[in-house]
Amino acid sequence: MNYKLVLKIISILTLIITFFLIFPAAVALYYKEINEFKIFLLIIGGLLLISSISYFFLKPEKQESLSARDGFLLVTLSWLSASFVGALPFYFTGSIPAFTNAFFETMSGFTTTGASILTNIESLPKSLLFWRSLTHWLGGMGIVVLTVAILPILGIGGLQLIKAEAPGPSVDKISPRIKETAKILWYIYLGLTITQTLLLMLGGMNLFDAVTHTFGTLATGGFSPKNTSVGYYNSAYIDGVITIFMIIAGANFILHYRVLTGRYKVLFWDTEFRVYLTIFILAVVIITFNLYGTYYDSIGNSIRHASFQAASILTTTGYATVDYEKWPFLAQAILFFLMFIGGCSGSTGGGIKVIRIYSLLKQAYNEMKYLLHPRAIFILKINRKTIKKDIMYAISGFFFLYIFMILITTLVVASSNQDVLTSVTTALATVGNIGPGLGNVGPAEHYAFYPAYVKWVLCFAMLAGRLELYTIFILFTPAFWRK
């Protein structure tokens, strides 16, 4: 294990996070939040000093590369250190005085979960609200992917890092060089950010609200600077824009690149994307018919809110326009079902992922055919490509770990005297990086009431879910630490 190189790269990552702290400091200065501005400057100065000293003391004598084992450890420590650094502004400004709560909020931000301990969001200074949303944006595409894109030092070990962080069962490359792939993905991400911000401003949002809501949308995170989330604006146009961009963010970013380079047919033959849209459309249709006449008198309002909430939960964004716990039970059941699915592989969404669900269903169907034709050979194909057995084994193992993680988290939450619905959906919402659930953690509620030990477990659940479980759980195996 190359601990020296791992710690060196973490110091570089800390420098990158420190650089992004300049933006909320500028927001504090603009809004004349002088106390927050001073604290941001002190934090930036302290982090620059510590990370610079660490970088030079850990500088290797010759160029070194990362092994796969180094990659798993580095990615996990990177997210932990980023969350620790990100919690400092909340803690030292007194906006979130308890460090457990500050760390929880920041971990929720970087992992794009959107679960919040804040009981009055709008009471926070603008600079802290901006930083809160910026953690979403950085975590959405991946802070390690950003590091790979920026730093040539990671050119050799970059693929191991992206594999350890990437959301999906496999990693596709746009370019033969993984650094170039990371850069292209971030360019697309930045382009979509600018586009959505401008569209929201056309709908009447000010620049601050447009930027922060865009950060939460494209990262499929869900942090809003408003207590009532997107519902604050009561605008069909804004709901429509955010719905469309949530669907875009929940799709594979490799598809976005191919569409931007003129290969439009990829949207029609990509199996995962077609299944993803089918699930979304079916959910919208069922919820719309359930809402129309029972909750809304207008078919237009039924479609509007059904499509927004279906997109929000399916893509694990977690925004809300209404308190869907007041909806009929069938509509709530559909949203509960969507919590298990998540977005596409290679997206900023969380959850199990559409491709895994589809692969497991196809494999189950093949097993039934084997019962009828024991000597036959059935090949599992997706997008006209044969899915190898090792990938199916990995998907099956992931599915087991995912359900296991939800069960354990549910038991921990229930130990704090919460009802079954609240406990299960809290586990789903954190492991799946969704944010809001049902019961006491519904869209109009928060996570502040949980005791400290539950919040730390939920932090672990959010991180494990964001890093696709294997990256975290492999660190707890004796084989990982053997030479």
C-alpha cells in the first residue's frame, strides 16, 4: 500500500476543495456577510497552509503510480476528507453549531443525498446556502473525477480511481486517455449547468436561486435555498425546466456526449435509457390518473406534479413541489417503488441503477427458461453485447449488499424509536442518496431529530451508497490489508 502517495493526493484534493471555498467567500462579500467572509478567509488560509506543507513533505522522489488497492483507499478517504473540510464553514460560522450536524449536512451535500438537518433553511446566510449547494455540484460528477481531470499526476492511476467512484457496474471511456474522458464529462456538466441556470432565470428566478437550484438538479441532489423547495415558486415553467434537467442528469453522461457529437440514434438503441424512460412514463401515467379527481381537479396539474415528483424520486434528486405524503396511497406506493431503482449507470443519480435491475430481471427470465430447457444455452445480451458472467456476479453481489445495507440501516434507525415506515424510507433515502422519504422524513420534514449515533450511521450509509458499496466494504475485508 502506497500510503505516502495516497496522502499526497488527498492533500492535493484538499487544495482543490479549498479553491472552491473562494466562491462562497465571494458570495459572502457580495451580500455583506462580513463575519462569514472573515471565517471563510481564515479557513481558506489554514487549509492552504496545512495542505501545502503536507504536499511538499509527502513529495515522492520519483514518479509513482496507484494500484487498484490504493485507489479504493484513496477514494474513500477523499470523500471523508472533503466532507470534513466542507463542514468547517458551517461549524465555525455557528450556522450549524454541532459538528455532527455540520458533517451530516456536508456528507449529504457531497454524496448528493439531499437529506438535511436544517429546520429553517432560509435563516442561513446566503454564502452558507451557496456552499451547501456547491457541495452537491462538486459531488455530482465526482470530486475524484474532477481531480483526475485537473492533475496530470493521476494519469497512470486515474482509471482505478474512477472505477472505484463511478456510479454503475462498468466504466465506459470516451477517450483512450482517462484524463481526457474526465475532462469531457466535466465540460458537458458545466455546459448543462450554464444552460439550466439561464432557463431558470427566464422563468423569473434570480441568479442566486437559479444557480443553487441548478447545482441541486444536475447533481441529482435536491438541496434548495427555500424551506418549501421548488414548490416555493409555484411555477409550471420552473417545474417543467427542472423536471427535464432531472431526467437528463439521471441518464448516462456518455449518452449526452454521443448526442452532442451527432449520434442521436444512441437514444433509441440504448437499452438502459429506453427502460429508464419507460419506467418514468409509466410512473407518471399511474400517478396522474390516481391524482386526477382525488387530489387535483385539473389534469394539467396532475401531470405537472406527477412528472416532477416521479422524476425527482427516480433520479434520486429529492426536490419537491408539494407534500406528496398527502397524496393517495397508490401514488405514494409508486414513489416508494421508484426509490429502489435510481438513475442510469454513468449518471449523477444514486440507487441500484436501471441497468442492474434490468440485468437481474433478464437473468431471472433466463433461469426460468433453463428449467424448461436444461440443455439449452441462453446468452444474456444488452445493447447487442454479451454480458459476461463476472459482471452478473458483481451485479448480484451488489444487489445483495444493497439490500443488506438497507436492512442494517433500518434496524439502526428503528433503535431510536422510529416507526417502520420512517425507518425503512430513511434507509432507502440515505443508501440510495435520495434525501426525502416517507413518515417523519417526508418532503416537508428533516433529519434533525435523530440522535448523533444514528446520524453517523446515516453518513456512512450515504457514503457507501454514493461509492457503490464495494469501494467501502472492501476496506473491511482482511484480504485488503494483507501484503
